[in-house]
Amino acid sequence: MTATDKGSNELVKSRLENGRFINSFNPQYKLSHLGLVLIWEITSPDNTRLPSNKKDPDKILPVIRHEKPKEFYLTKPGLRFIWIGHASCFIQMNNFRFFVDPVFRQWFLDNHIKNVVELDWWEEYYFSKKEVNIAFCPAQHCSRRTAFDLNKSLWGSHAVWDITHKFYFIGDTGYTHNISIFRQIGKKYGPFDLSAIPIGIYEPQWIMQAQDVSPDEAVQIHIDVQSKTSIGTHWGTWAFANEYFMEPLKKLAQAVQINQLDPSSFVAGGSWISTLGVGADGGWSISAEITTIPRSDAPFYCGQPQAGSCISVNTGSKINKIAQFSIGCATTTVIEVDIYKPDGMMVGPLKVNPSNSSLYTISITWTPTSMDIGTNLLCYTPLDDRNQQGDQVCIKYFVSDNDSKFARFKYINGSLKPVGQVYSNQSVWYIEYTNEVRRPSLDAYVRFYSNSTNKQVHQINVRTNLKDVIFSKNTLTFFTSINWILGEHYYILLDRSVVTDPSVCGPQSPPVDDVNFWTFEVQSEGCFRPKIRLIPSGTSLSSPLQFRRSQDFYILSKIGLNCNDSLTTTTKWTINNCSLECSSPVQLDQTIITNFSELFIPARTFPYGLYELKLTVTMNASPNLTSFASAFVRITPSGIAANLAPLGTTMITHGYQQNLILDPGSYSVDPDQNKFEATHWTYEYYCRIYGVSSFQSLAISSDAEKLLCFEGNGILWNFNEMSTAPNSSLTITAGSLLSNRTYQFMVRMENRQTSSIQVTGFVLVNVVDTRSRVIAVACSISKMCQPNLEYQYLNPTTQVALYSICTGNCTKILSIIWNIYQGTILSSNIIQWKMLNEINTYENIWFYGR
């Protein structure tokens, strides 16, 4: 089976080559050459700073005492965890207790354990007795127990879960070349309630990175496997590597902060307890959050100077300090304080504060000598009568022959260079500070990240890299030798203490963790990213362009190019629905062309809503040089045209002895749809004698009472039973209207689903003695005439073309004559019409086709 790439979802099984297992998912995996490792072992300095006294690490490392804690023997539901050391852990998942990576070889042999289950990567085993599932998952590592069995056995990690909890364990792994296995584990088995992830044994990276991870990489694994809470393991036990033995804790906290995670989501040292219980509604509810031991009722340091302080002192200067501690619970007492101190420091007995029985004090007296020049640690760990151990706190004393001056470090805004556009071979970077700078004594990194993936692509250790990192007065300069990807955007982050003050105990430089602080994008020397300006411009989600659904519309673009290689580009329009977050692509009809610089959207293409129309332009000579621009468009309803007569004609002539049919169900128009849906509406009709009376509703029974605008008795009007929808067609019976009068009919239509949507239509009916055909008139180009209740709006500066149709039997038409009438408003409801005399004067000049 072949290896997966970064974006693959294929689950890679293990594979043998020449009888040995390989990391089949990472073809670039390679162990360091043994000869080079031996040379490094002989010639490299020891950076671990392990105390010569083997008992001292027990005072510095977070040691937790367990006197058979009762929570680990409970049978109630819960997830409980103890880190024993290195990668050895004890876990209780409800009623299932188990060890992972136990270093108990002799214990296993003595107990003759033979019930062993072998699994390949991605294989699962169901432990029916405890109703627990166990999956064996990949990891990047190797295996060896003798000089001749390299990679003869398979390595990996484990996912363990039951009906309520999920736990993930990885004893050891590398994380090179952005391998995809942990994302696959998170997708297949996550999210995990708790994970145990290694954080130590990573220096020097050129040796260790193939099979061990740094805290930064551990945090990335935490993110990949979708772990809610993770515990750092694989540190503080055996001196295998060359980092400072307390560094993993610090770097883990920094990595958690850089990735903007909850500080409590990935911790190291101590024990964790999570308990779930059944809620009142029958569902699961959290009754105790994941917390660390010692708990909040453990004793703690509360004196001055503050924990973590660095104090500069001269040789021969006497120090008199009082260390103060407080109990976390009123029923406990502090019985002991474990102290790690410099030689020659005098420590007094533990005393109760006479004025406050919850406070305890210890006196410290010290006069440093020339033998103490340098950094000296003073660490306290309080213990109470419940055997609860408080957090260890340390104060650093820097002893020198001269006073160390404190300085407040700040970087100078605008001093960081380069920013903005750079070439792919950019190699020199610098930033200035307000004070003189020097190389830090602890590891700190300058980190480069890809903006598109938010993954770290390069880092420089400013402490150890003497060649590529230069400190000069108040300037930090560093060099890179990698080729940046054309068109890619990057940002630079700085760890805390990338520079320190020469006084040593002065405050360290603050971290730079703002991804917008130091950014750059990569361009080629002869080709630049296209510049795009959309027309219309200036749109946004909050201020989009607005078009009716019945409208065609264009979005144009003006593209500026500057490339010595080739000016050819690839353009592509994509459409996203912005109902939520502009993340829903819209599939367009194939007739809509999306690879031109302009975009034409025909009417009725989009449903109502808000859309992003995004143009992407890519330089063919440099495909990484890509630019984007977006126009935001809102599609709105056009409005229904309620028509009583064909084509929306607003005045017709009708014979006295003819039935008059008013049919809004057939003649109305919905410009947003291909067809007007008559059944979606209700219909109410009104009538008046034009210029004489007001509108009167036809809801009054047609044969029960005489209406003002009708004459005669009997059935004056009725609804057409053959109409497409109830009441959508009205017939005025012959003889109901007087001749030589003008009537106006109105229909009010209401949407059945949304009563607030109402439309109104009008028609004037001129009644004559002779039989007459209904002549319908409309604009040849409908958009040149804008309906407005009784009339059509025209643009006085634009030509207009009209056409007519004759309804009914119109085969013997002898002539067609057009006349134009001008109306004068006499009152709010009366308009006087007069023939326009100029129509004869300007025939075939202004008026054509009479």
C-alpha cells in the first residue's frame, strides 16, 4: 500500500520491507546516521543542567504522592488518570482499569501473563467483559531491543473507548513532514475526552525529530486528534536528550498560548479526574470538571517576592527574607515545606503566624559568595497534614560582582523588516528593541507560519543557533536559507525571551503572538500579483448591490497586470450563498460563462437571498500569484403585476350587450417566475363609476342588493367556475353596465401564505352601444414601461415602442389607428383626458406606425 499525502483520507496499513516494518505513511522518514550521532555524543556540550546530586530532581520535578487515593477505587462512572512517569500511565474508565506503556517487565514475567492480543494499524478489539473497544493506530517511530531486531516489531498508538468516554494514548512518535495520521485518527475515533501525548526528549532535533516530538508538535497532535484535554508525558524521567530537563513544561505552556488554546486543555504533571453522572432528564451531565491534583484546598506559597521572580544580588550582600504559605482549607495545617536551595543558605523552622493561624512562615538568610556567581534557584513545595502537596514555586537569584540593572523590554513599532512583499529568496530579517539585547540563556524560537494553513514551516532557536542569529546593540538579526513559496502569505511569531537584557535578571522580551504583527507575501522578481477592481465597487456583506430577481445584471472587472514572463491569466468566477457564512457554493447553469473577466447573470438565475460573486485571477506564468475580489449582491422580489385585462392594459372599450370578463388569475404576471401561480392568491373585487362614485366592494351578494355601479336586477356578476383558481376570474353579465359611461374595476390580491404580501390591479372600461372587441396594448420591451397601479411609468428621454393584440374574433380588421390622449388631474380621483393634437403634426417624425 502506498503512503498517503497530506490531504489524503486513505488509512494506511503497516508494511514490511525486507522483513522490517516501515513508516509507510511518510516516505521521507529517515533516522539520523549512527556515526554522526556518536560524534555529537562525544563533542556536544551538556545542556540538560541536571543537578549533580541525584536527589535534587525530586525537589524540582512535580512529584505527586498517592496514599491509595479513594477516587481510583470508586465504581461510579468516571474517567481517572495517573501519570506514573515517562510514558507509563494508569487509567480508570468507569469500571475498566488499565496501564499503558508500563515499565514493569519483571512484573509481567513473574505473573506469567500470556493472554496477548496482536493488532495491526487500524484494527480493533472489543473487550466484551468490560464493554470496551481498543483500536491500534499508527505512530511514527521505530522498534529495537537488540542490535539485530531493528523494526522487527510494530509500533503505534491506542484509542480506547466505551459508551461514555474516549481516551487516546501515544507513547512516542515523530511529527515530521506534516504527516496526516493524527488527523485521520481524530476523524475516525475522536474527539477524545482525554489524551496522553509525549512532550519531551526532542533535542537536538536533527537526531530526535524523526521519532520524538517537541511541545509545539505535541500541541499540533492535540489539535489533530481532536482532544478536549491532553496530558504531557515522556519527560522528566530519563535523561535521553539534550534539552534543559524542565524546559518541556515551559515550552508546552508557550505552544498552548501561541495556538490560542485554553491553558487547561493541555497540561503536564499531576493527576486528573473526570466524573459523569446521570442528569434529572435522563441524559448525561458533567458533575465534576477535569482538574489537577493538588486541588484548590492544598497549601500554597503566598509571600514575596512573587513566584518566578528573578532577583539580582551582589556577592557579600546579606539577604533576609520571610517565605509565607497559606492553607487551602481551614481544617488543615502545613506540616512541612520541601526546599531546594543554594549551598550556604540558612533556613529557619516552619512557624505559625501569631496574628493569623492560616499563615505559616519560614525565614531565609543568605550571604552569597564568589562561589555562587551565576543563577541560583530557591524552590518551595508545601505539604499539609492530609498529604496534599501544593504547587512548587521557584525564585531565581542571579549573583554577580556588580548590580544588575532592570530594563523594560519593548520592540520598536515599525522597526521589523522586511514586511509586505518579498522575493522567494528573502533571507535577512531584523527587529529593533528599546534596550540593548543579548542572547537568552534558555531556548526561545523565531517561528515562521504559513498563513493559508496556520502551520509552522520554519523555526530558529536563537539560543543555540550562533551562525544565523546575531545580537548587535538593540537589534536582533536572523537569517534563513529556505525558498519561500511564490504567492504564499506568511507571518512570524516570537517566543517570550528571544532577547534578554544584559543584566540577566531584567525582564525578558515579551512574546509576539499576533498573527498580523509581522506578515509578508512572496513574489517573483519579474511577476506580481494581479490587481483587481470590480465595477460596481465598494460592496460588502452589510452593503450589497440589490437586483430584482427579474433583472439581468453584469459585474465587470478591471484587472491590472505586471509580469515580465507572460501576461496570460486564468480567471474564474465562483458564487457562494451568504445565508450563513458565504460558505455554500452555488452550482450555475452551464450556459453562464464563468471564465471571463466579466460575469453576466440572467434574470431568474438566483433565488431570493444574499450572494458573494468572487473573481479569482491567477498568473499563468506563476500559478501561486493569485488575487481575489468579491462583489456582494442581494436578490429581491420584483413584485406581482395584477392585471385584469390582457397584457396589463389599463383601459378597454366594451359593448353594452356583452359579458365583461375580468381574469387576474390568467392575465397577472409574476416576473420572478416563468408562470403566475393563481392558486397562491385570494381575490377581492371593487367597482365604481369613474369620476362619479367611490369604489364599492363586490363582496355584497350579486342578486341581493343593487350595487351603485350596476343597473338592472338578477345576476349582475358571477365567478367563472372554470377558472384556474377560486374567484380568480369575474364575469360582469351583459346589460349590467350603462352605455356611454366609464367604469373602473379594481382587484386586490392577497398571498395565501404571507398575508402581508398584497397587490392591486386596475382597469378602466368604456361602455358603448355597439359590440366591441377588447384591444390589449403593451410595451414591446416590457422593461421600458414600469407598472404603477393605474398607469405605466415611462422615461420621458427614452423612446418607447407599443404593440397591440385583438382578443376574440378579429379576422376582419379594416384599419388600425393609434391615438394619444393627455390627462389633466382635476381632483384626487378624476382625470380629464384630451387627444394630443401634435400627433398629426409630428406623424413620422416623433410618432411612427399610426
